[in-house]
Amino acid sequence: MDVAMNEDFELLQRIRDNLNSCILGKEREIDLLLTAMLAGGHVLLEDVPGTGKTVLIKALAKSIRGQFRRIQCNPDLLPTDITGVSIYHPKDETFIFRPGPVMSNILLADEINRATTKTQSALLEAMEEKHVTVDGECHPLPVPFLLLATQNPIDFEGTYVLPEAQVDRFMLKFGLGYPDHETEKRMLFSQANGHPLDRLEPVTDIDQIVRIQNNVRAVHVDDAVADYVVSLARKTREHPAVFLGASPRATIAFLNASKAFAYLQGRDYVIPDDIKYLLPYVFGHRIILHSEARIDGVSLDAVFQSVLQQVKVPVLLER
């Protein structure tokens, strides 16, 4: 590990420590969140209320001094409530753009599946193109831009199904889950004198995050590893239990996420274990099983295990 990479690793560890102080016992989920941030991807957090999704996102924004905005999604939310709106200024006889909350480094769309599909679609352009178009004018988003959307399980009342095109634009999807007994007990005492988030201090800034993102793009990916990723994606499309497999966009997101994950572990190259670890988080929300397979009790985990067994793991020479 060279000097510059070592400095980045130490800085990322400080961010980890900050997030761990607010969300106890969620080291894996914190690493996944940082992976998406370094790769420039978006995250969908699905879990029941009260597990700490919003706190985790706020802690990240505060740790990196990022401009943070929050949207509380509901059926009355309009697309312009997200993107912004042009308002006529009588004195100057011109229209002035009033930016919406999307003009931020970290945007939290809380309970995104409680907004209507029309409003959810307002985020599509921002997620993919990094800009929004209002009244024919294109407005670039701040750099970096990271959308972190939370949703409750889809079988809860008052929710809408996210469009497949939007789901595919999320790089990773995961949940936090309930803490174990000892961790939940520690939480009681850690918040006795106020929430740790209130005492959190920034450890870096946006410029440093952009610099690390640029370094992540230079992480080496062996041709055999790239072939491994593509083969896994193709196997999901051919699996008999799968109705809709991983898209080419998913393959690109997979490779970018693996670079970021490797860098987060202190490596400047991707190994097959990175791919196997990230597989369910990158492909899980993009794959749709046949209704017959669901009726027969086939799970996504079983599909992933089958796919991994069918594709030979590449053997790489040590760097």
C-alpha cells in the first residue's frame, strides 16, 4: 500500500468509526454504504421502521461535510417538490429557478415507496444523468451526488411498487435488520445523555471524497475478473427460475462497486472474493423470479448459490 492509498485508508477508517459510533453493530452495512459512495452509486435501504436507516445517512453526511437534504415521501408529493420549479419574477420579467432538495450532495428520500410512481420517476434523470431538467433548462447536480432512498417492505399498506427502471439505477440494496440482544442493550446506554449523532464531528470534506472517488476509478481489474462478472450476469438471465436477469447496467455497477469495495479494504486491485461478496447486494433487487418458482419456494439466495456454482472462479497471480 503506497503512502497516498494509506492516507485514504486511514481517512475512510475515521469515517467508519464515526458511523459506528451512531449505528452499533452494523459494520457490514457501513462498508456497503461507503462502497456505494466511493463508486458514485445510489443505495436503496429496505427495512422496517426504527432500525436506524435515517440516522446512518445523516451520520455519513455530517462526517464528510456534505450538503444534506431530506424528502419525506408521501402520496401528495409532486415531482417539482424534488427537482425545483421556475418562478416568474415580475420586476425582472424573467423566470427564476428555485432549486429543490435534489440539489445536494446527499439526498435522503425517506420512505420512497410511499410516493406515487410519477413522483418517483422524477428521480430517474437525476440518478442516471446527474442533472435535472425543469422547463426545458438543464441544471447540473452538485458533485458528488448520492441518493439514499429508504423504503418499508412492499407488503405494508400505503406503499407503491418502485418502477423497474428506477430500481435498476440503484447500485446496491440492503437492509440494516434488528440488532442483537447485547448491541440493543448498548444502545440504551449510548443514548442516555443524548443521541451520538448530535455529538458527531466531521472527519473530512467533499473535496477529499471526490479525490478518493478518482483514485477508486484507477483500481485494477484483471480481464479474468471482468469475465467472471459478465459470466455471472449472463447466468442469471439463463437460470430457469429467473424471469428477469441482471441488466448490462447492473454489470457496470457491479464492476464499479467491486473497485470501491477493494479500495475500502486497502487494495488497488479487485479479487474474485470481492465479486462473490457483493453479488447479492448488486443483483438482488434487479432479479425477478418466475411466479412458479416463487410458489415452489425458490429463493434469490438459492439462485445466487446456483449461479456461483456454475461459473468457474478465476485464479489470479499475486500482484
